[in-house]
Amino acid sequence: MSIIQFSKDMKWGAATAAYQIEGAAFEDGRGLSIWDTFSKTPGKVINGDNGDVACDSYHRYEEDIQLMKELGIEMYRFSVSWPRIFPTGTGEVNKKGLDFYHRFVDALLENGIEPMCTLYHWDLPQALQDKGGWDNRETVEAFADYAELMFKEFNGKIKMWITINEPWCVSFLSNYIGVHAPGNQDLQLATTISHHLLLAHGKAVTRFRELGIEGEIGYAPNTEWNEPFSNRQEDIDACNRGTGWFIEWFFDPVFKGSYPEFMVNWFEEKGVSLKIEAGDLETISQPIDFVGINYYTGSVGRFKQGEDLFDLEKIDIGYEKTDIGWNVYSEGFYKVLTKIKDQYGDIPIYITENGACYDDDVKDGQVKDQRRIDYLKMHLTSLKRSIDAGVNIKGYLTWSLLDNFEWAEGYDKRFGLIHINFNTLERTKKDSYYWYKQTINNGWFEMFY
């Protein structure tokens, strides 16, 4: 048995996203998003599920905040539904949408919970997608205008802002691999979108600074780790490309003002080029206050010609898997965090997502999800290792507070500390909820080996 102890300065929290929990898809003037369209397209989401109702948190937010308060979290990361504010992406503001978020943020503050607001967690207004979506630079400007409105509206209330969540998913998963909205499969398109997302981030940061908004701003890329199968250079290079797709591609422009040459060259070999206009990189590389890191999994990999975009073959060497099929690879969490410090310096880091999919159900009024507790223990141990190695970790927010609409997986996959019965919407605290509550309260936990 070992005790894993965190400092009293560590902030603890949990995270969700608007389309995954709010519901109320057609209430109070909300416009359509690309996920409304995608989820209603046959064959795109398991069981034909959609987010029309989800966890119904739009109506049940007060109940959910009481669950947060009991849990003891100091910080709650949520996202704003862009089409709830601008139903067509631009133009007239929907006051009912703004009023909802004011009520919600006020309730968080009244209960001693700091709001961390994500401006874009994937629910692009469909009206903007109809004009080209993130491929159209007009969407970048529309995002900056939406961000400015939110900054002005919530200045003094919200002091932690995230511009874009997981730009890799928004670009490559959604427009090259095609499993998320809008479901395109075009590498050039996805690469262009990746640049426009970073540009939108930079423009939002610029507005934030120009307006003199109180608080801090950053973004939240998702990360993975690819560990070379051997010390052969071709295995190392293949894994560097696989990891670089998540890290260097989305970090170098922000922190170094340029794209990574080894990745640019690789994309060019695939016939893909970046379309960078004058001033783009200066905008993208505006200084930020923190970076959010989302981490779930990693793999061991080796070079194999033609295996995937990067000639990288993932090798199953027997890691335990979560119920969504992802490796439990906590060592990769430590390696991601120390790599970021080594390459980009002492930037403050919040873990904005980390958690596990285990589909345990309610039995006799309880949800016994020991596997999730074990996952959290392993990853928090790796987090503590990274802190002791000098990584500037400010806080940890687990994914997710609630079971929710898990995008293309529908309601089959559960990440929450709180079980949702999607027929009755009843909330049931899982064993992991009580474990996390105790860990927050104590600032430490026992790790058994």
C-alpha cells in the first residue's frame, strides 16, 4: 500500500459538454447544430440515439449542482451551446439562451463552484455548416464574435475560459476519419480545418485581451501516447508521427508560432498542404494563461508500411481495456505531460478531461464501478508523478460528472461518476462518486499494488 498525496493548492473538478447533457434541443429559441443533423442521419449514431433530451440538464441543472456540491468539487467545466446563443451562428442574439447560462453560472457561484467555460465543444450551428463550416474562414470570424459576446456578458462571473475543445477531434476525427459530425472523409479538408480552428482560438484570445476581460484563457487539446515497440528508428519515427498528430500539430503553432516541420513534410508527401495567410500564425500564437489536457489512452506501436496515415501499426500487448475498447495506459499520461513540459516550458496545466468508460448498471440501488476507481487511481498516480517531475499542474477535472450522450456511441457508453437512467432520468451516485468525494476531501488516496 502506498499513499498518493496532493498539495492543498490542487483544484478538483468534473466536466461535461452541452450537447451531451442539456437536452431541450428545440426549446427557448435554440437553433440546430451539426450534431442535431448528424445524429438524425441513419447509421451515424449507435441505436439512432440523439441529444434531444440527453440528461435533461437544461431543466435539472439545480439538481445536478447539488450533486456537484455534495461531491465537493471546486471547479466545474461545462460548455455553451453556440446555437443556443446565436441560433444561426451569427446575427441576432437569443436572449433566452443567455438567460439560461446566467441562471446556471449564478447557481454554480452561489454553491461555491468555480465555472470553467468551454466556448466550443463541437456543436457548430448548422447554418454555418451549410456555408462550409470550419472550412470557411467566415466561421472563424463568427466564432470570434460569439466569443466576444460571451466574454462581455459573463465578465466577472466566469474567470476560466477554454476556446476550443479537442481540435483534433473537430478536424481529423470529424472530417477525415468521419465518425463524428459532420462526417466528412477528406484529409485536405480536415487539415485546413485544423488550421482554422487554431486561428479561431487565436482570434478569441485576441478579443479577450483587447477587452481586458478578468480571468484566464486557454484551449483543451486531446492527447494520446504512442510508445515504440522497439528502439528501431523506424518504430520511433512512426510513433513520433502518431503522437505528433495530437501534440506537436496542435501545440507548436500556439507555443512556437509554426507548424512542426516533420509533420508538414509528411502531410505534403500525402498531397496535403496548409493554406496559411499572412498574420495567421501571429494570431494563433497569442500568449495564453493555461492549457487544458484531455487524456484517456495510448498504445504501443511500430512501423508498418501503409498501415495507416502514418505507417503506424498499433500492437495489442495485453493492456486492460475499458468498455469503449481503449487501452488503460496510465504510463502514457505521465509521458504526455512530461513531454509537454520539456517541449513547451512551464505552462500551467489543467487536466480538463480524464476518465473511463465502464458500463456498470444500477443493482439494488448501487453502481459498483470498481474498475473506474482503479482507472482513476492509476491515472492520478501518474499525475502525481508528473507533478513531482516538475510539471505545473493546477487542477484535475474528471470526465464525466454524468453518464451522457457519448457522441457516435449514443447512450451505450458510460463515463460518469453519476449513473443516468435514460428512460426515467433518475440520477444514481456510483461507487466512484463516493471514492472521488473522499479523495477530494482528504487530498490523498491509498494505492494498492
